[in-house]
Amino acid sequence: MSYNQSLFPIVQGCTYKDLRREASKFVADKGADGNAIGGLAVGEPTEVMYEMIEVVNEILPKDKPRYLMELVHHEYS
């Protein structure tokens, strides 16, 4: 039995829209099987997290899966 692996490059950029856009364009240009969104849900307000996800989602390919890494709701942990 053989298994296929996929590489999902990670979009970073903290809560800076310009860095998120730049990282999203860089990652999207790689043409990977999917893309990951990292560096969120680590203490920033929930509204800011959603805003950064919207910034990234405007750029990443719509036809590729996205993995929102390590999403934790700190108010529940």
C-alpha cells in the first residue's frame, strides 16, 4: 500500500495585513496541494483573527483546501 503526502505551505504575518497579503501571494504562487494559515488564535482578539483570515482568503486559491493551524479558543481552555 502506498500513501501520497501533500505539502501545505504556511501563511504567517501576525496581525499585520500587509505581511499576511505578501505571505499569501508567495504561498499561492507555489501551487501546492493546499495551504495552511498559521500564527493566529494565539492571544489576539477573535475579531482580529477573523479579519486576518478574510485578508488571506481573498488571495489563496479558492479551489485548494486550507488548514487553519492550531485553532484554540483561549476562553475555553
